[in-house]
Amino acid sequence: MRDRKVVCRCEDLTEEEIIHAIEEGHDDIESLKRYTGATTGPCQGKGCLMHIIKILSQKTGKSPDEIGVTTQRQPVNPVPLYILAAGDVEGGEEDSREGGADG
């Protein structure tokens, strides 16, 4: 079995898959992101972006400055953390057991 060089742990992408995507024509960081899902996991690229830029640089001959970084976008409607921490109370499903939490 060949050794897999995992580049993006969140999306389980290997160096080979990144190189294949570049060879398929996804030779800019945004196109590569959309095609492979790289940098879209929970770490949002903190663990893989620099490695992907290095691979892109080697394969395209562009400098890391020319490649740039991915565009980070905020949620369409930002949600305050206290709402997320409260759980699902909007649909009245706080406790669906018969008799509620007390019995």
C-alpha cells in the first residue's frame, strides 16, 4: 500500500488528489477549494492552506504571493453563540419524552 500524504485532514485530501485537481485545470486557490473542498472543514484552512499553496506554487510556477489565500466568508446571518449553546428550543423539542423532563 502506498503511503498517503494527507494534506487536508478535515476533508481527508491527499497530496496526490490536490496535484490531480491542479492537472485537471483547477490551478488557482479558489477553484481548487471549490473542486476539492480543501480549506472548508472545521479548521477553515488553518491546518492545510500553507501546504496547498506550496503545492500550487510548485506545480504552477507562481509565487505564494501570486497565489494568495482563500476568501473567508462570514455566515449570511451571523448567530450569537448563546443561541447555539441553548440547543434546539425553537421547535418546542426541548424534551420529547412523554411527560417532559420531570416525568
